Amino acid sequence: MFLAYCGDCDERFLLPANHVIGMHNLEPGVIAVELTCYEGHHLLLISGNDIDIPGPATV
């Protein structure tokens, strides 16, 4: 499960793995997860040990 924010819906969602459309290792310790919200909007979640934002972040 992924906690992600959708700016189009202006809501936070707890999304299951079947909403993942891609995962990318941006650099060591930083992972980008591409998701869709329940309305089908595209979301990008950045997570990892080496990001400057505490906790999982959506952009």
C-alpha cells in the first residue's frame, strides 16, 4: 500500500499495489513510484533514504 496525494482530486489516498504503473531507481537510495489514483490521475511518489523531505513525498 502507498500513501499518495493527488492534486487533481485534492485528496490523499491509500493505494494498493495494483495502482502502480512503474518504479524507477533515480539514484542510490532514491526511488520514484508512478501510480494512478482511483480516478485515474497520474501520481509520482518519491521515497528513499537520501531525499530531503521527511517520509514519503508526492510531487
